[in-house]
Amino acid sequence: MTEAANILPANDENLSAAATRLKSGGLVAFPTETVYGLGADARDDRAVARIFEAKNRPSFNPLIVHVLDLPSAAQYGEMDARAQQLAAAFWPGPLSFVVPRRADSGLSLLVSAGLDTVALRAPAHPLARNLLTRFGGPIAAPSANTAGEVSPTLASHVAQSLGTNVDLILDGGACAVGLESTVIDLCGDRPALLRHGAVTLEQLQDVLGVVDDATRPADGQAPRSPGQIARHYAPSIPVRLNASDAVAGEVLLGFGSGVPEGVQNLSPSGDLTEAAANLFAALRALDSPEHRAIAVMPIPETGLGRAINDRLRRAAEAHNG
Ligand code: TXA
Ligand code: MG
């Protein structure tokens, strides 16, 4: 990065400047409760094309469109009874719906990357909502990182990753959840989970009854979400899972109470919410050529632990062939 990225505190003046940037086709990075998003006017083809360029994202991987609430979501996608029930339970919040796209949505076709569906989410973060209100339209926003990298949970991560490819970065501090939203596909007869996140499979099943787990396509089956084939969530050095300690050259990433002094710990008390919030910043901090690999201690496969382990497995697999 030669020039400095434009990081601004998310005060009234800068939120208003950010909305103006969006209206003129610019790219604005902003905090959500999950991770930072790289936003553009979802109705503007050129602005949406700039997102793909800035991230170096394959153009077949569609984007999430951010809205304030259910009525605005219903302008862009078919929000059936199941979507309405889920929105009542979890919106605003860390849950995205893939639904049939309305013919009169007015969204850029690029947002859906050629599919006839669209992903919609109403974020809970007050700054994201403030920006949506000031802008007054749908904001397309993938995570604000170069394709394949770990998602940003701090404004400085966005600056490191995208530099001056983004017009303005609104600094709203650390993201509370720290993992990307749960994605559920409501296009078929059976709802299908496409990505684990803070809203868990069990919570979705409590509302809808049956929800298939489609986060790991079976061998030989096509993935339901284009994002599932992309190399994802990976530091540049290998990641080894379920490690009890670090072997020569590795750096240890701990979890829980039995972690040696001086070792970075996702949550000394073994709290999964805290561990999720710390995960991406920890992976970035340890991602250095001075280490041969990051050895991660076991995380329980329950509740939010599933989303954490899902990201860790993808990070580990990125270096296995
Ligand atoms: O928490 C989040 O979801 C963040 C914040 C900024 O909202 N956004 C985010 O976006 O993680 P992104 O683009 O990094 O991930 C979106 C995921 C991808 O895996 C993509 O393939 C999937 O959602 N997706 C988007 N639209 C889809 C569609 N129409 N059908 C199937 N999958 C879709
Ligand atoms: Mg992403």
C-alpha cells in the first residue's frame, strides 16, 4: 500500500459523507455486528462492478444486499411465510436469506452474479442502520477484504486489505459477533443452511422445523452457494486444528483455561461468543512468515462453536492441496 487508506470516525458528519459517496457510485466500508462490509449502491451496475474489482472477487460469487427491515427486503426478494417468521425472530441481526429475486427489484444483475435469487440481510449494528437510513436504498456489501482472506473485524483490517481501493472506511470499532452472517436458502421446499453463523442451525430449526444442513456439499454434489467453492477465510500460513500444543516453528492459538502463559487465547474462560469475536483478529495477528503454521487448540462443536470450527476448517483446508 503506497497511499494511506481513508479511515474516518463514524460520526454524523462522516456518516453523511459516506451516504453521499454511495449515492455517487462510491465504495464505503462500514461496520456491521458480524464483520465490516464493503458497500455500494445495489442498484448501480458500475458501483457493484467496482466491489468485484476492489476485492478481486470472482464475478460468479453473488453479494449480500443490506436493507433496514422486512418491508424493504420485500421490495427486492420474495419474502414468503418462512422468511417472515425468521425475520420476526432474528432481524435485525446476523442472518441472511437467499430468496427468489423479484423481477421488478431494480437491483443490479451483478449483485446476484447471474442467479435469479438474491441474498438479503437487515443488520443490527446502529452505524450500519444509520448509514442505510441516510442513504435511503439497498446497499450491496460483501465482507470488506480481498477475496480469500479472513474477514475484517476492525477498520484497520479493511485498510490493510483494501487500502485505497475503498473510498472511505467508517471506523466503528470492533465487530461484536466477529463471524459472517448465517446464510439460509429459502428458494426450495426445504430450507437449507448455506453458511454457519451466530444464528445457529438449532435456532433456525426451532422456528421452521426442518432445516437441512447444506454447508458442506456431499461428495460429487454441486455446492448450493457459489461462496462455498471459493478459497475462504484463510491466513497465508497453514492452520493445524485440534492441536494440544505447538510443534517446532508453529505458533499456538489457545482456547479455554488450560492454555500456557504468554499464548494468545481466544477466550480464557472458554466462552464461544468471546472466541468468535476474537477469531479473525487473532488469525491476522499470528499470520506471519516467522511461523511455519498456526496450531489451534480444540473448540467445542456446539452452538457458535460450529461456526468457529467451520471457518477454521476452511482455513486449514486452504493449504491442503
Ligand atoms: O456477515 C456478513 O454476511 C457480511 C456482512 C458485511 O454483511 N457479508 C458477507 O458477504 O460475508 P460475503 O459476500 O463475503 O459472503 C456472502 C455469501 C457468499 O458465500 C455468497 O456465495 C453467498 O453469501 N450468497 C450471496 N448471494 C447468494 C445467492 N443468491 N445464492 C447463494 N448464495 C449466495
Ligand atoms: Mg467474504
